[in-house]
Amino acid sequence: MRSSTHSHPATPGRGRLLVVTLAALAGLSACAGFEPEYRKPGAQRLTGPEVSTLLGGHTLSIVNARGKSYVNRFSKDGSIVISGGKGNEYGHWTVSGDRYCLTLEIDPRQQCMEIYKLPDGRYQMVNADGSLRNTFTVD
């Protein structure tokens, strides 16, 4: 047997750096593995006419990206009532191109989003920046 007399001096912080590096790599791979449902195979982006048919005269049960639940009531005349934790909010909705657009009375900035139908029958609204806004079913 051959014994080694060659030794490596201990480097202060080397073990800690390895642990931090491995944790960062694990976090990156976890993020890379997460794919929103609307981006998965089988999800279909709705067209403008499909959005109008889906929303007009219907009520949606919504869970936003933070887990809060709401009920949105869409009238065919373009008015909307959003019921949730803060009471009712009122506004108007329309379809522009293939996007659902919302303007609330308390916030006059128009917000437009795409709607995707998921393979399990639920839907997701996606903000203009690609972030998930909410997941919903039609009552």
C-alpha cells in the first residue's frame, strides 16, 4: 500500500462556499423545472371571439397568483363586478384583439391579458409581461 504524505492545507470558508454554491445550483434547477400551466402542452390561447363568448354573461370563480379567491361577474353590456375580500369593485371589460381588457372605476388604467384554456378545463389569465395573473373556472 502506498501512503500519501501530501496534504492539502485547510482553506478557511472553502466548505461554506461549496455549500452556498450547491444550494444556489439546486435553486436554479428548481426554477428551471417550474413551468406555468399555460405554457405546458395542451394549453390553448383563446382568440378574441372565444374570449367574448367565455366572459360575456358569465361568472368566474378566480384564485389569483397569491391564493386569494374572487368572483367576477361579466355582463354582456361590458360591465363587471368583482367580489372579494375588499367588498365589490366595479368596472368595464372589453376584448382588444385576442386579449381581455379590464378598467376598474378605482383605477382608470386599462389592464389587458391573454386567456388560456388548460387541458383540465380550467383557464388562466396571463399579464402582458407573461406572469400568471389568476386561474379560474366558469360557473
